[in-house]
Amino acid sequence: MSKNKIVSLSDIHISTNHPTSWYQKNFHEPYLAAILDYVISEADSIQELILLGDIFDFWTYPPNHQPPEFAAILKANPNIFGVNGKLSQALTALKGNVTYVNGNHDMNVTKNDLHQIPNSSNYKIKHSPDPIYYIQTAGGKKIAFTHGHIFTMFNAPYLQSEISPLPLGYFVTRAVAYMLNKTLKPGQTVADLIGQGAPNGMNLGGLVSSIQSAIDSGSMGLVDLVLDYITNVTEIPEKEPIILPNGQTTTIAKAKELYRLLQNQWIADWGGGKNGILATVKSAIADLDGTYIPWFAQHSALTSDSDLIVLGHTHVPKLGITNGLVGYANNGFECPSTPDIPSQTFTFTVVYTDKCLPSVYQVVKQNTSYQVIPYAAPQDSVIASISMDFSCYVIIDNTNGNSKLDLIESKANDGYYVINPPKQILPGEQREFWIQDYPGLFGTKGSVTYSVNGQPLNLTYSCPTGISSNKCSGAKFYTSNNGVNWVKLNEIKKSGHPFFVKFVL
């Protein structure tokens, strides 16, 4: 049997089963065991198991509780991490083909930590040193796996403070645990509460609205805005001591100083000016409700020439990007609370490498057994639900060409290049780039000029708002509004958006 599957699992948030921790062994363990049993039973067809971040959780503890050491979590969950535990069995069945990619709640996990997990066959889990793990398939496709927190301003590693790499979101989670610790009844855990897959255990809709209002008013003090909102909702005092993993203490008031430069750093990292602000705002909103996560995922995939990108982090399973240019999947998560089932479920991703095609599966309880079955995950979008996308997605197909293309210049008359036109396109290559509209009344309009055998080749494309038609020119082309249903050669899909154009050389 050929090994044509990659299983991607994330957001278990397994811990020491503290009452404020999302994962509770007595409820969640059978679901997790069912997934690992699936891996064991399908091992002959599985190329690799990827543990895609937030497998462990070192955040969901009250401020007065020092987060546990890695070994303490292993000890608290022997049925999963013991020498005969389900993960050890899966590691043996896969002959060591298990790779760990850090998330935000487990960004401190190291290779040495993973090597503490016992295995009867002496296999060790591999640790990806980079936040994005790439796999090249036998068919020449490239797949990217990343937890997803690196795309969000409040949860990406922050290296500019004395408590590096802990991000601002760490304090949000500790503040929520403070609130829960005060409200839980004796014997109750957060797994007994509604909405614990938010994923912060609280409704952040009000914070999203506050950020949008701040943007509209021109006030962009996002760090203070987030921390002020969280302290107000959770009622944590700004000077409440928060015990860090290393035993030192800090406070919300101190965090305001530690992360003062966070916003400006993101703006600068994304090019500064209008474009930098726009990307930073997207990253802030992505952190709070998952909107725009696919925007960053598609940007990352196109930047790395990946055909498919698989994420976690948002706790919401997704399959595909509506009218997008790359393949996409989100694992969902493994710790919904008891009252949230069945509206939320235990999901993971299987990538079929022979077709570079992802599918989402779920675990359901049927009587006294736990079964793995397909899950009809919805698509996601690179834009907010109330928005419209007037992007031009441009593909230059030089697979049958005999000459290389060297970039002379590119212009964005309306909109901006999210992905710039490639500087060079070789014979046999197909390359993509992306120009997106700014918020407002204008769509996109751009052009690119390449040198081909010393002669200029000028390609134009536009996707305007209003009643004006989509346009393109400069070479043979196919067009569509979804990148799938192409109209016949040299026929323009005049209406609809976004606008896909494939120039064939």
C-alpha cells in the first residue's frame, strides 16, 4: 500500500487538567485516543503525522499558578504520553515519522522536551525548528504546514521584550483564567462551560468592534486598547502578579510597557505606510475572530510557491478558500467543551499527497464508541464577510515557453500588490501574483512589463467596481471569477469579481 496520506492535528491544548485548562482528561481523552487509533490503523498509508501546534498548553492557568513543566503534563496524561500510551503507539506504527511544529500556547516546547516522551521502539518525535514546515510531494507539489499564530499580531512570538518570546495574547489568556478561576464552582472545570472554543473562552466581538472604531477614528493604540478591554471584562487588577513559566512575576501594567512598540513593529515589517497599517489591522482582527487568517495563509503560500497550506490556531475547521489561488485547510481543534458539542466537534486534516488534496475528518461518539468520519468543513475567505474582493489574480503560464521572462517594471494604478510579480519566470514555469483593492470605491488596475528575448512584453489587467468591465491584454489568456471555470481562449469574463487571468506564453 502506498503512503499517500499526511495527517495534521493541532489545538489539543493538553495540560495538567487544571480546572481552567480547556483540555480535561476525563472528557477529551477518548476523542484524542480515537484520532491516534485512526493513525495507528491507517499507518501503512500514512506518510507522516504532523502535530501542528498547541498540542500542549502552558497558558491557561490563573496568574497565581506557575505554568507546569513539560514533564508534569506527560505525567498527568499517561494514557496518551506513557510508554504504552496512544502517542507512543502511533509513533511506533509510523516508524518515527511524526513531526512537531510549535504553536503559541506551546512555543516553549523544544526537541529535548519531545525526547522525554517515551517510546517502546526508541523512536523520537522530530521537531521543526521553523514555524512553517514544508513537504514536497512525489508529484512535485509543495505543501506548507504552520500553526497560524505567526500571522497574528497578538500571538506571534515577540522578541523585543525581556520576556521574549511570549506575545501579548499570553496575558489575555492568563487574565481569562483569572476570571474563570473566580467563577468556577467547586468540582467544575471550563469543559463544563459554554463557549470555551472561542478560543479564549470569552466573546471578543466587542473588542473587534472597538478596534474597528479605533481604526476609523485614526487612533491606533491597539496594545492599550486590547489590555484595557481585557482587564475591564475579566476584572483582573492591572497590578495583579502574574507568575511566568520561569517563576518570575509581572503584571498587566508592565505588559503595556513591554509591548508598546508591537504595533509599530508590525507596520514596519509589512512595508510601512498605508500598506503596513492595512496588514497590521488585518493581523489584529485575525487574532480575535479568525477573519483574514486565509489572507495571510494565501500570502504565505504564494510567497513560498506552495500549492497547499494547512493551519490550526483558529479552532474552526475550514476547507478551501472561496475564489482563492491556493489550496487551504484548517484543522479545527480537539478540546470543545461538553455543552458545545455537537455544534463544535473534534476535527483534524488528512492530506492526500497524490492529489495534493486535503479533507477534514471528525470524531463522533456513537453510543459507547468513538468513530472517525468525514466532516463537511466550509470554505473560508481572504476578506471579511461584509466586504467584496476586487482582486486581480494573475497567472503567467510559461510551461510551454522557450524563453525566460525578466521583469522590467510593474505598476499598481488602483490597489496594491499583495504578492509582487516575480522578477524572473523561467521556461517550464507557471507563476502567480496578486493585486488587491484598497477599501473604498476603486477596484484594481495594474500592469507588468517583462523582457523576452530583448523585447518588452506588457501585460495589463483590471477589476473595477461599478459598471465598468474587467479587462486584460498583452498575450493569449484565459479568464474566470474563481480560478476554476475558465472561459474560452481570449474571451474576457467582463463582470464579476475577483478577476482571474491566466496569460499563456
